Amino acid sequence: MGLVTFAVNKRVSKVPEPVFSPQREVTSNLNVKVVSPTPSLPPKSVTPSPVLALPTSQACPGYNDANSLREFIFCAFGFREEAASRIRNTTSIVVKDLNSTSGGGLWYAVSRKVELLTAQREAAVHELSHAFWEDERGDSQRRLSLVKDLIKLATLDKNTNSQYVNAINFAYEYVWGTGDWKGMFCAYDQKTCVNKDPRNLTDQEVIDFTRSYIILDHEIYAGFSSWTMGKINSGSHQLPSFMATHFTEEFSGSTKAVPYYEGGPQ
């Protein structure tokens, strides 16, 4: 069975071959929709733009359908051509409402389809990154390395790494949660969680927990992708090199549009 997850405004995700699937809404005999618990980290105060059929970035062509929106996202947020080509050639994309930027989307792992509810840029980067990571995470060492570096980032000293404070805070909440949300080391049911301090996990435990979707590596990858909006090496959402390296196959780090967290349109 394939699994699809949904979120509004942030973190739109998927889980193929689920072990745990809370809040089920069966949509077909192949796909299950699960509501993602991922919150906005940190909170944003950005007013969604009304209509973005003609984007503000003059460096990239405008869009008027799903495929041209995808090409705009590739151009505006620095997707490497190799990554863009892989996504373009191995997935499909639909957009429900090009005239809205309220957010939300889905990644269908079985049919390899990105479905965006609107033309929100953050959701588009997030979902397209899910599509990219789907193939990467088949390598257990790739999952292991991402999770271990997330924990490393979450525990960096803020005083000696002041340029990465936002990334450290973001990583910390992914590891240990915030408020009622328990973070990425719990399955979607928020009841089945890693049963020890993440810092003390063995490599094999990390591999096993990601395989069983108790550690949500797919959400970690897509979440950081849309948090940085591809701008991984500079600005207020930059990542230290050991974490940024996980995203360099997908993103060049050079963007042509202003990300939402710097006042750009959603």
C-alpha cells in the first residue's frame, strides 16, 4: 500500500509502505492520506500573495500551468539541472489552484505524483524535494547520515555558532519537538516514538527507525528544503557545511527569487 500525507502551508509529505498510519482517510486501494502533524517552525508573519501567475522574479519565466510552475520553482530556487531533470522525468505534477498561495500539497509515492493545492512556493519546494528524496532514502546510509547530522546540528553551541542560531533552533524542535508536537522522532500517530535519547541511538537503531517510519527522515529532508528554500549557504536560514552537504545534489545554493522568510511572496 502506498501512503500520502497532507499539510496546509508547511511540510507536505509522504510515507510509502507505512508501518504506522494514524488518522487514515482511504482514498483508493493504493493510496492513504495522512494528516501531517508538522508545525510551522519558526512561526511566520507573511501575508500570502493573491495571484502569482506572473511571478515577480524577472530572472525566470512566468507560469500558467502545473508544468511551467514546476520549471519556475526549479529556476527561482536553484535546483541543479541533474536534480530537476530527475524529478521532471520520473514524476508528474498537478496544481489545483494556480491563483492562490494558501499552501498545501501531497506527494504520492506509488504513482510518483506531486499534487499542489495552490501555487505556494514553499509547498512546491517541499513536495518536489520529497520527490527527490524518495530515491535517495533507499540508501540506508543516506538516511543514517542525515539523521545523525540533524542531531549534531540540534546540539551545536549557539554562542560559538551564532550565524546558525535559526538552523539550530529549527533542528532542535525537529529532534525534541515543541509544544504538543513531539518532533520527527515519533511516527505520525505521535504515540510510537524513539524510546531513548536520540543522541544515544546506535547507527543500526537509526536505520531501523527510519525504515519503520518512526524517525521521519523524509519529513526532515523536505522540511529543511522548504525552510531554506534552496538558500542553504547564506542568509538567515543558512546551514553549517556538514548539514548543507545533504542538499547540494538538489540545490546549487544560488537563488533567483526572494524566499518567504526574507519578505518574498509565498
